[in-house]
Amino acid sequence: MACCGSAEDSDQKKVSNDIDKMISAEKDKFRRTVKVLLLGAGESGKSTFLKQMRILHGEDFGEADRLEFKPIVYTNIMKAGKVLVQARDLLSIPWGNDTNATHADLVAAAPSTMEKYEDIAPYLAALEELWLDSGIQETFKNRSKFHLGDSTDYFFNQIKTIGDPGYSPSKQDVLCSRKATRGIHEYDLMIKKVPFKFVDVGGQRSQRTKWFQCFDEVTSILYLVSSSGFDMTLVEDRSTNRLVESLKIFNTIANNRCFSNVSIILFLNKADLLAKKVQTVSIADFHMDFPEEGDPHNLDDVQRFLVEKFNTERNDKAKLLFHHFTTATDTENIRFVFECVRNTILEGNLGELMLD
């Protein structure tokens, strides 16, 4: 009996030691984990950035994964079509072809949500004809006066491909598709042997009350801004300029004592859209503090102005403001930028992360 008892005790001790080792390993992993909080107003590109992290450092989007985005792509196109039809009417822009009024009525009466090909199929011809109409194109040029998804032209320009019954979303379609983030989403990725935890929180006002739940043990904050939104208003508040809203939020984050030792990196996103917009839209018409000596149609001048606007919001000017102009839908751009960001984060936290 003594031998049996001794063997049983030995087995229990081994199990206990194994559990202790697992707990110790988990604690070590937790201490080494780089927790990156993604913050910013709605539609700044946070979710798109996370899709890129999955493409670059996680499990890429396979065929089955991409097919799950079909309903989102269909819905994005239908919602955009309905918005353009309504906006053309509100702006009193004439039709290029009067027969498209019938197509407009069809689209206006359609459901906004499209779950499958059979849902959108009856409207594809109408949507295609509407997009080609000069009245809708003129409405699209005035899109800063109403809310329209950034990828509207991307999807409409390939509507024949998307309208094929056997359509399978490409990786770029996945990146350009838009679905508002609700709640808190965490993504764990191993990047060059270092565990990263990315935390994505909805950016619209109704979602920001949840931000404080994510503030513990933060290593770094990536603050995303829609740099091209300087002439646009919020979806949830048509009286508030998007850039003004982003500046207010940044002020709160950058000057919060909870983040005094946290690196805050500014992503001025949608740089591709900004480059196009400044050619025809003057930022000085929307932000009166744009310097007189600057050229509102010069990209470098506009970028300097934007960076300075955010830098001014910080109380502690002694700390460097790390910033990057990014295009979240461009995989190679994000690959390059995140390598710089990764180095910035790790160099500033070697001791805390036990990476030295």
C-alpha cells in the first residue's frame, strides 16, 4: 500500500509541476505580449488595418474566408447606390439620361441588406446604368456634402465582375469592404517571435464608452485618422467636421495620465484619397487656420498642416510625435509602415517586455 501511495503522490506532484510550468509560461507570455490599442473616430480604417495584419502576419484570407465577405460587398454597393440616388435628388442634379429615373426608383425601393447573389441580381443592371449616368457622376463629385463609403467607385467600377453569379471576392475586395465595428474585438498574432494583441474598438460616438475597458496593460496606441475627411462631417452628427472630431479625441488620449508612458503613434490614414482630394478641394475653405503662406492644393503643405494640428493638441511637446501617412487598403504600404512601428514599439519597451 505504501508503494501505491508513493506512486500516486508522485503522479500528483508531476501533474502539479506541469500545471505550475503552464501557469509560469502563460505569465511569461503575458508579460511579453505587446498590447496595441487601435483608437480613432468611425471610418478611420482601424478594421482595415487589422485585416492587413492578418494578411501579413496571421492566417491569410483563403477562398472560404473571402466568400464570407460577399454579403458585405453586395450590401456596400446597394447602400451606395441608394445614397447616390437620394443625394442626386436632394442636390437637384439633372439626369444625363432621363430613362435612369426608372432605375433610380427601382434601387430606392430595394432593401439595403443583400445576403446573397439572388438578392442583388434584380438590381445589378439598374446599378450599372446609374453609375454610368453623368448626373450620378456629378453627384459622386459632390460626395463631401453627404455620407458615402470610400470604396464606392472601387466597387462600382468592377460591378460586372461582382455581378457574376460565381463571383468570389478578391483580397482587395475584402480590404475595401466596410462593416461598422460594434463592441471590442481582440486579435492575437505572433510577429517575428513576439506575441502581439491588437484591440479594435468601434469608433463611432455610441461605441466610445467601451474604450476605457481596454486601457489596462497597454503597450502602445495606434491612433488612426481619416486624413481625407477634412471636408466631411460625421455619420452620427452632420454638424461636426471629421477632422475636428479626431482632434478632440486625440487631445483626450494624448493628454491622459494613464498613457504617460505609452507610445502613441499617429496614423494619418487614407493618404491616397487625400492626395486626390487636395487637387480639387481647398482645405482652407474648411479650416480657417490653414497658413496663408501655404498652398491648400499642395500635398506637402497640407500634410504638414495636419501633423501640426495634432501636435498642437499635445501638452507634452518634449515627447516625439511618431506619425505616418498610410493607406490601409495598400498591403505593401502597411507592410513597410508597420515594420517601422514595430521597431518603435519594441525599442521603447525592451525592459517591460523582457526582450532585452
